[in-house]
Amino acid sequence: MMALPHVNSAAVAVVVSLLAAVVIPAARGGSGTDNCTAAAVAAPAPLALPQIHWLPVEWRQWRDAEISRILQPTFPLNGEMLLCKDQVVERSAAAYAGIEAVLRAKPDLFAPTTDLGRAMGPFVAFVKAQHWMALRDAEDQPTHALGMEISDRDYYDYAIPFAELPPLLKSPEFLQHMSTPATYKDAVDQIEAANARLPLANRWKVVPFRSQFILSVDTITYGRMLVLIPNLPAPDGGTIDQWVLFAIATPEMDPATEILSVSVIATHRPAKAPGKVATYGLDFMRLKDAATGKITPTAVVRLPSDSPHKSENCYDCHKAAVIPIHPKVEYAFAPSGALIEKPANAPSSLGSINELIKAYGPPDFGRQLAAAYGPSMGPQHRPRLDAFLAAAAAGTGIGSASYARIRKAMECSSCHKDFAPINYMQAARTAQEVDSFESRQSIVQTMIERGLMPPDNRLSRQERKALWQCLSKEYLDLPSQTGVFIEWLKGPQD
Ligand code: HEC
Ligand code: HEC
């Protein structure tokens, strides 16, 4: 008889009250996001290790019990319990260790053509993809924090031919200009001067803005300057777009604040595979030599292990290669060169920039095992009973007259299934997703509630709220451990 996960409700109550007092900075990188590893969090007891002689029915029981253990939420937010990313990673790693031991003796045990293979395949793929983020070196530092089969350092070699900053953005003069708000405008002027020599299709675009979502990787600022470099020639004859996101000081910040991070996503349209877009992402820190003052962008995954800066799995949030940019504030430069809020009537290139993402089509994340993160939120052709909608939309004030509109809007998969499945982590309720964001809401919730997704919808504010609640409950309802994601993890039903 194997031990089933057991949660002691008194222990949970203690954890809830302890955690309620913890204030978490909204940050992507650094220690701020490591929010759930406090010893106070009750970890469900690990299960029995799998045995090589198990019958399929025993494997299925173990799988189902592991799913409840791995997806046990422990982080309280507004009366709800959310998942902790790091715990899902650690628990998945424990499950995968058991599987790996058996697979060493019997490598084809889960061959995809067998019933057992079909029943176990999605679960094994998920825990395998998660377990990489738990791997540590001798100094207890993560080696695969980007969530790939190859180490972060090997990923650097793989990605750098595409994600290397272009010479202008690496030049000492440009980086000097970008190091203080007084000269941001000079940096942009350097880009504009270079642009004047380029054909229209190759001109760089610059958009300074304040993120509505998330602090920079160096956990300092919500300010950003996007530099979009389109149609660079690739060695294979295809083209590359580089999306370079500098962290910058916002106008209200102390101008002396040292800001380090700059992130790059490169999308490569290969010459030989039209309609495909290969994606590469790296974070860099602009490190200043104390003696010479020279600034050198250094990839975070190559920093020494005692560095406070960490990159995380880009695919946890980036489901399309590039996340559309909907800033809290878009900035412009005043004649004095100071960064100011963009006047409402001044033109913005963000609309045409976001349009590019659609044109890329389905992204290919290369060494990232994207298929191991589950199906998209909002499947097509799924029956959605009135009773389900009524329960899920409780508190939003909508009535049955809205159900038909909500049902239709729930079919996110009609676009996202192949293009960019909205899957784990984005589609799950996690402390990481919620606490990384200033609004304390996930990207998906924000996109839906602000009316950005599905595109061109005419839902009322209450209907949008109901849509989010219905989709979230349908995808992964943590209290009842049901939903599209869990059904996928359990494989085809027999
Ligand atoms: C916790 C979620 C999250 C993670 C993890 C994440 N990003 Fe992002 N990223 C965002 C959001 C949200 C935006 C959109 C801009 C904004 O509103 O701040 C964005 C935007 C960007 C952009 C500007 C282009 C675009 O997509 O809009 C780059 C470049 C970027 N991220 C790089 C990375 C890299 C490289 C990684 C992994 C090493 C990564 N990001 C991981 C949330 C995340
Ligand atoms: C008509 C097609 C279509 C439908 C339906 C649709 N989307 Fe999108 N979605 C897009 C496109 C195209 C983008 C890329 C950028 C853009 O155009 O804003 C996108 C981008 C997104 C993103 C940001 C991508 C990322 O990497 O995080 C999220 C989140 C998202 N959609 C969620 C949803 C949800 C949730 C639904 C269902 C309620 C939905 N979408 C329905 C077309 C669609």
C-alpha cells in the first residue's frame, strides 16, 4: 500500500498565518522570486519509489497520487491557495528520480506505442522538464535554471550567435550613455544617426516605457527601453529580429541608481523553413569595471556562481516568442532630453511592433521542451455546462444571458493551440506568476480583464472577469485537483 499525500489542516493554518506576513517584491530575477522555499511551508510527504515490477494499474495510482502531491498549493493569497513554482520543481524532481531509476533498468518501459507509455507519457514529460530546474552543482547553484536539457552554460553557446548584442549596443559610448538618465537621449540619438543610413525595413525602433508587470532582472526598476532591430541577415540566408530590453530608471527614480540588466530575445526566420520562427533568449548584466569604468554586458548564465543575479525559465512566461508590450506608461523625450510621459496625441509604434508577433507564427523554442508544459488553456469543443459557468463566475454579477458570449470567448485554443499554447506556468495559479507582477495578477488574467484577449472582443467588464474565472477553473482547479491540465497529465482516459 503506498502512502497517499496527506495534508494536515492544522499545519496548513500555521503556514497560512506565517506566510501572510511575508511581503514579496515584484521581481523576475534575483532572490525576490524565491518566495516559497521558506522552511515553514509544509511539504507533502514524498511517495513510495516506483518499482520495476509494477503493474500498469500500480503505475497509474502512483502517477495520480504524485500529481496531487506535486500540485499541492501552499501559498495563500486573498483566501486562495496558490502553487509555488520552486516546490513544483522540487517535487517533480523527486518523482522523476524514481522514474529515472526504473528507466535505467528498463529504458523502453514507457515506449509511446504502448498503453503504459500513453498513460505515463505526459506526466513523465512534465516532471522531466521541471526536474532540470532542480539540478545543482557542487556549490549548490542551479545549473539548468533555464529549464532545458542542456545546461545554462551550454545554452549560452547555442544562443549567443543569435542573441549577441550588436556592436552599437555594446560600444563603450552607447553603454555609457545608457548608464544615466541624463544621457538616455544621447543613446537614442546614436541609434537614430545609425538608422539614417539604413533602408526602411532595417531601421531600429526604440520605445521607452514603464512595465505594468514586472521588475527588471536586476530587481531594481519597472523602467524599460525596448530596442527592436528587425531583419538582420542570418548566416543561413534567413533573417533575425532582435528584441533588446534595457532596464532604465523611471522619471521618479533617483537618477544615480545603478541599473544593470538588459535582456534579449532573438527570433530567427530560417531561410529553409518559412513560417517557422526559432527563438533564443538571454539576460545580460552591464558590469562596470571599478578601475577603468568600462561597461561590459555579461550573460547572466555566465556570471560567477556567487552572483546575486539569476535568469529564469523564459518559457514559463513567454509562450509566444515575444510577449506583446502593453505598458503602464509609454515615455517620450522632452526637448530638454528628459524622459516624460508620452503625450496622448504623440505617435506610438507599439501597435505595429506588437503586430509583428502575430506574423511570426508558431515559435520553435529549440532546446526547450515546450510540449512538456501541457495543452493550451481554453480548448475548443469542450462542453461547458451552465452549472459550471454559474459556479465559476460566482461573484462577478453576470447572469445566464452572458453564457453564450463567455463560452465563445473561452475557445482561446482556436488561435493558441499551435501558435502559443497558454499552458503551465502561465495558465496555472502560482505565487511566482502573481507575486512577480506589480498588479499581483498573472499576465493571462491581466490580458483578459483588460480586454486584450481574445482580440477584438466586446465583453463587458464583468464578463471579462467571469471569463478569466471560468478559464482558470477549467484549466487547473487546485482545490478539487481537476481540470484540462490534470486530464492531460493523466493521459488518455481508459
Ligand atoms: C515571470 C514572467 C517572465 C519571465 C520568466 C521572463 N519574462 Fe521576459 N517579459 C515578461 C513580460 C511580462 C514582458 C512584456 C514587457 C512588460 O510588460 O514588462 C517581457 C518582455 C521581454 C522582452 C521584450 C520583448 C517582449 O517579449 O516583449 C525580452 C527581450 C524578454 N522579456 C526577455 C526574457 C528572457 C531572455 C527571459 C528568460 C531568460 C525572460 N524574458 C523571462 C515576463 C517574463
Ligand atoms: C483570434 C486569435 C486569438 C484568440 C482567440 C486568442 N488569442 Fe491570445 N494571442 C493572439 C495573438 C496573435 C497574440 C500575439 C500578440 C498579439 O497579437 O497581441 C496573442 C497573445 C496572447 C498572450 C501573450 C503571449 C505570451 O507569450 O504570454 C496571452 C497570455 C494570450 N494571448 C492569452 C489568450 C487567452 C487567455 C485567450 C482566450 C481567452 C486568447 N489569448 C485568445 C491571438 C489570439
